[in-house]
Amino acid sequence: MAADMDSTPKKLKLKSEVGLVGGVSLIAGVMIGSGIFMSPQTVLLNIGSPGAGLLIWAGCGLLAMLASLSYAELGTVIRESGGEYIYILRTSGNLMAFVFAFTSIVVVRPTGLAGVALSFAQNVVAPFYEDCPAPVVVVKSVAAVGIILLTILNCLNVRSAMAVTVFFMVVKCLALLVIVIAGVVLLIQGNTANLQNTFEGTNPSISAIGMAFYQCLWSYDGWNNLNYVTEELKRPEVNLPRAIMIAIPMVTVLYLLVNVSYLAVMTPREMAFSSAVAVTWGNKVLGGWGWVMSVAAALSSFGSLNGSFFSGGRVCFVAAREGHMPDILAMAHVRRLTPSPALIFTTIISLIVLIPGDFEGIVNFFSFTAWFFYGVTLSGLIYLKIKRRDLPRTYTVPILIPILVLLAAAFLVLAPIIDNPQIEYLYVTLFILSGLLIYIPFIHYKLFPGLLDKLTVFLQLFLEVAPADKNL
């Protein structure tokens, strides 16, 4: 039967439509999300001094760069979409890959989306509630509307979703450039008071460094986005490393300059206690035009949300294609060729997470689970480099790089737990383990194979979708 299926040329394929510019915008576009407009104050609160804060921003940029270069090698050895999921599947086997897909689809992706949507909403409503914090209900409703709008856009067509990503990337780069240029002008005029004695009051505890890294890496999250859409990249062996080498250093330099500019205007104390730094900055520098910054920050989060939707639906889609998720999720729309069932599923879970969630908590759990799996993925790369040297690679990194990133990942996962154990980390770990309860009966032993058949057929007709094939 299987051979029969493969010989029919009627299966759908996702289109290869992402070139170098699209690739750079996808990485930079998702990276420059809500983080740079929201995280500087939390980084500063955790670490205690602006100098150490800048070091952490630079360190995170370096870490993202090294990690994504390692991913670039993985992406040219294992040329399939699906990011970590596919890499873990091909190096650590089925069980680990399923646990990753399960955790990613049910927790990590939706919490990430909910976190970005919340910061989008906070920035949208900020100008209307100048003197008091906005009501939670209002913020969450706006966040939900944002998520739903983007789902509709991404289900309609790939090209319009890419166009939106590129447009928003331009908007947010302009906003950051305004901040940088104004900052440079102020520094030349001699506003350097906050940049002297910059290491005063540094808090060197392990937990503080770990937490500052978490909050800061949230701003860099998205460095691995291109790996989710490898099959849709034109000439991935050339464009994948190139896009990384352009996008990440560019973002890191921008972030450092923006932080310096914030400090030219605000004292570290003002910065640490501001609810959204960019908006405070805007009110001080642009006066009556301060609301422009809050609009820019909102647009920026919105663009980031869109980019992570574009790649996040793909994980679901690839996992279903490998038989780890219900078949319906591996289907694509008959005419529009977008993986709409996977997108709709992710959206529903994001909206559920949104109801109880708060920004800080969401960021910390997101980072904890995400870095655990980054570690697993990189140990897979180290294994491939030692044991499977025969595999063709168009691009390689020195083995030292993945080892360094692996150590960093281990530090990021263990430091907060050892230094300040919280019950929530236990919940997350138990949840990851609960994946086994689903894996063993349903996937390993394939019990109840026909359980979802009727539902699948109904949804296929209702959503107008059909099974999609790999791009070779």
C-alpha cells in the first residue's frame, strides 16, 4: 500500500518561496519582537548594574550566534523542516522526539505566543491608560484578538504572511534606529552621567545571572526559526548560514546600542522600574510624540507573533507527518497550500494559556523547557560530528562551538533550579515525563489506531485539507 501511495504524484507540497532577504527578515523579524521593548528593565533588575547588563546582552547575542551556527550545520546535514524535532528524531530516536513535539506543541510554542501577544496588547493599550496600569481583561482581550487575526492571515496564504513579516521588520528596525540615533545625539551632547561607574551594584549570584539570561534570551528567541522552514528555503545550504551570519550580529549590535541609548536618557533606577522601557524613553525624548514608541513596540510584537506563527505551525505539521501527532495536523489546504489544521490547533492552545498567564512567569517556563531541548539537540550534533563523519555536509562548525553552547544550556536549565528551587519547575518536568504515558500505548504499540479516523475525515472535508508531501 505504501509503495502505491508514493507513486501517485498527487500529494501536495509546501512551496519553496523564502530567499535570502526573506530568511534574514524571518530570523531578525522574530528576534526583534517584544523583548527589546520589554526585557531591558527585567535584565537590569536581576543583575543590578547597567555595565553587567550590557555584558549579558552581548553574551546572549554571542550564545545565539554560536547556537544558530551549530543549527546551520544540522540544517545542512538533515535537510528537512521541523527544527529541533527532526534533529532529535534523527539523532536521539523516536521517544525523545515525541516528548519534544508533545512539550513543544502543547506548552512551549503556545506559551511563547501568549507571551508575545500579551506584550503586544500591553503596548497597544498603554497610551489609553497613561496614569494607571491597564485592566487585565482589556489586555488579554486585545492579545486574543491579535492571535486570531494572525491565524486567519497565515491560513490564507504563505506569501502574504511573508510580506507581513518583511513589512513589520522594516517598521521595528526604524523604531530601533530612532532610539539609537537619538541616543547617539544625546551622548554627544554630554548625557553620559548614567554610563559612568557602570558596574556599581552588580549582583553576582548564580541565580541572578541565570534569570537575567532568561529574560534577555527572550529578546533573542527566534534565532533558530529558519531551521523550521528549511524545505521552503531556496538553496538552503548557501542561504541558511548566510542569513544567520547577517541577521544575528545585526540584531546584537542594535540591541546593545538601544540599551546604551536607554541609559543615556534614564537612570538605571528609572529604567529598572519602568513598565515598558521604550514607552518611558519615548515620553522623555519625544515629549508629546511618546505614543509613537508604544505603537512601534506594539507593531514589533505583532510582527514577531506573525513570524513565530509562520514557523511554529510547521513543527506540528512535521510531527504529524512522522506519525507522532494525529494525521489531520499533517494536512495542507487544497488550494492555498498552508498547513491550516496545525495553525488552528496551536491557536486554540495559545488562547487557553493566555487566560491564566502573566508575562514574567511565561518567559521563565518557556526558557526553562526550551533550553532543555536545545541541549538535547546540540548533543545530537556532537554525536553526528564524532560518529557520522561520512554524512555529506556543505557547512561545518568546529566541534568546540556546540560543546560551549551545550554547557551554556546546562547552566541555564540547572542554575535557577539549584539556586532557587520552585515548585513550578517540578510541574514542568512532570509534564515532560507525562509525554511517555501517551507515547507508549498510542505510538509505540499503536493501540486504537482507528480512534481518530472519523474525526479526521470530518475535519478534512470541513477544512478542505489533504495530506501533504515532503519537499525534496
